[in-house]
Amino acid sequence: MGAFMSGAENRFASARRIVVKIGSALLVNQESGEVRHDWLQALAADVAALRARGCELLIVSSGAIAVGRRHLGLTDSALRLEEKQAAAATGQIRLAHAYQSALAEHGITVAQVLLTLEDTEERRRHLNARATLNALLSLGAVAVVNENDTVATAEIRFGDNDRLAARVAQIVSADTLVLLSDIDGLYSSNPKQDATADHIAEVNELTAEIERMAGDPLPGYSSGGMVTKVEAAKIAYGAGCRMVISDGSVLHPLTAIADGARCTWFLPPSTPRSARKQWIASAVLSGGGVSVDAGAVKALRDGRSLLPAGVKAVDGDFRRGDPISVRDPDGREIARGLSAYGASDAAQISGRRSSEIEAILGYRGRDELIHRDDLVLIE
């Protein structure tokens, strides 16, 4: 156990961009429907300590419906879709205020971001979300993300935020996803039903056996149970993001992980950067592309972004966010990347300085035609 704890400490110590998912059962008193402010204040202290260490954090928080339903007098165990949406509408305000108050004590600015799964899966909306969340991180804010339940057209289920948290980690290329739960990790079987269940300290491959261990959802507010956490692990694996499931019921739950508390680490074979680059390299090209000058070729090989000034020609039809081909002066493909502009706008700004983009297009977009994080060289 000691060796595992040391490894766990090292993994958390090396984390730089962390997404923390908080379940309803941790944040909300199930009897009163009120936010557990003492627990939230302890979490805020953990967040402040991690930020002081140089970490960037985002929080994906459940609890809006659980908080809001009580204040609307919705006490029935089963709510209709429109009742859940109404509860979320009032609960989101209360949750945002609770996070703002707790983190303000540490001088931390809070931003609320409401997303749907469609926002994370459709490419252009994905890019918009990525740009917004990255901007908030660069400005020193902590984004509190929740599913936009008030406008969801599909049935809302508690537990979806496990998957949403993994999507957020994927969007921002986080290196660590923390799922704070009411259990200290994955077991060989349900420990509430099987006293002989073994705790699984580390998962290096998501096999059918691991999925069977997740079992069925448990009752209560966090009704997604271990099933949605393993689903989240699949998404995190694809993004090269390690994931940890830990008991969040203790005060200072993030400090507990750093100190080696028992938990389950899911360790993917790749890093966020390599996973994203691999995805871009294997993406189906839009059919469009750009030709660049020798200076741009050198800049790309030096690890820099593709600026409009280095583009000599634009061909094909593509939209913002589409994967396109980058060719050198001899017509050889040297790179692939996600274009920050559609073909028409790209043609208008090709060969021009980034400072001229707003005057040419009438709006200020990105300085780069393809940012280096969205570009893969072809060897």
C-alpha cells in the first residue's frame, strides 16, 4: 500500500491542469436540500492551495436540481422533465452564489459555464467552449461548469456530470480528472453488498472485466454510481487524461488525495498533448488546404503556429474548426491542423498581418490561422 500511496502522491503533485467533478451527495444535504457550506469552504481551501502551487482548476458541479427542487416545493421522488428544468434554473443560481462566496475568501474569481453534451461533441461548439474555458484559465478564474439542464431536450439524469466532466477535461486538455464520490474508488464488486470486495488501486486498461466491476447504478442523488465513472474513464483515456476516483465526503478531499488517501487511478497510455495530436493526425480532411511560404515552413518546424502572413493560397471549401492540409511551396503536405477560419475568411486574410484581421473581416478572431496546439507535422 505504501508504494501505491507514494505513486498517488507523485501523480497529483505533477498535475498542472485539473478538472474536479463534485457529486450532489457531497455538496447537498440530502435531508434539507441545502448546500453543505462547511464542506465547500474546505474544498475552496484545497483549490486555493493547488492554485498557489501553480495548478489551473475547473470544477464540474452537480447539485443544481437537488438544491433547487426544495425551494420550489418539489418533494416527490420522481420529477417530470419540466420540473427538473425548473429546479435546475433556481438551483444553478444558488450553487453559483455558494461557490462564489467560498472561493472569494481566497481572492479567487469564479465564472459559471453551462454546457450540454452537444456543446462538447459538435466541433465548432467544442472549439468555442475550448476557447472560452482556456481564456478563463489564462485570466486566473475558476470556471464552475454544470450541464445546462434548463434547456436540455433529452431526459436529465443525475450522474451525467461524470461524463460531462470527462468531456470538459478533453476540451481543455487537462492532465488530471478528479471524480469526488461517496466511495474511495473501484472495487471488484459492490462493497456495500459484498464484504469481501477488493479495492482496485490502479487501472491501466479498460477491459470488460473492469466494466463488470462497475455493476449497476446505486440509489440516491448520485445515481450514476460507478457505471458513469467508468464511462468517464473511457473518455479520459481517449484524451490522454489520467483519472482518479476518491472519497470526497471528508473535509479537504483534494488534500487527502495529495496525501495518499486510498483511491483508484485510471492511467491512460498517452498524454493529453499526444492524444490530441493523434486525433488531429487521423481526422478525415475536409478537402481544403493552404499553401505556405518557406518562412512559414520553418516556423512550423520550429514548433510555432501558422499565421495568416505565411499563407500564399487557400483552396477547397472548409469551415472553421475543420481539419485542413498545409503544403509547402513545392506542393508537399507538411502538416495538418484545425483551421481557426473558414475558407472564405482565410482567403481574405492570407498574406496579411494578424493585426489587420479585424479591419479586413470586421471582427477580431484568432491571431493564428492554425494554432500550434491544433497542428501536427507530417514527417
